[in-house]
Amino acid sequence: MLSGRVVQGFADSIDDEVKQQAYFKVIVENDRAFLLNSGKYRPIKSCMICNVEILTGHFNVLSYLLKPAIKVRLEALTERLALLSKAPAFRIRQ
């Protein structure tokens, strides 16, 4: 296995109609220019095709279950405050 980082990601997806999956094109920069296989160094050359697994962080079951409650708590009273800020102003005639 070789580690690296995503340098650039593209927003357009590529749909695979057979597997019913969407893929995204990314440019990955690796940490080394070689792979070690059976004690031999194998060079990595540009434009080689590979499979990449992108890890975006970890997500546990508890955070998945609590997400709706946290969202409600964070958005509480925001709509009401937005309506109050759009309320017409009253002037007192003298």
C-alpha cells in the first residue's frame, strides 16, 4: 500500500450504468516514487492507472444517530429571528 494526498478533485461525476455507481476524478500525489514488492523496488510512472481509497475521516454510529438532534439544536430559532429582522419598522408620528 502507498499513502498520498488528494491534490485536486473535480466536481463532475462519471456514472457507471452497469454498477450503478458514480465516480469522481481526482489527482493524487503519492509520498514515494516506488513500490516495494517481494524485496524489489518497482518504479511508479506518471499516468499509471490505479485504485485509490480516499479516507475522509471517521464516522461512528453514535454521531450518525445524533446528527438530526444536533442539526435541530443548531438551527433552533434561526428562522424566527430571520422573520423578525424582516418585520416592518414602525414610526411614531409626533
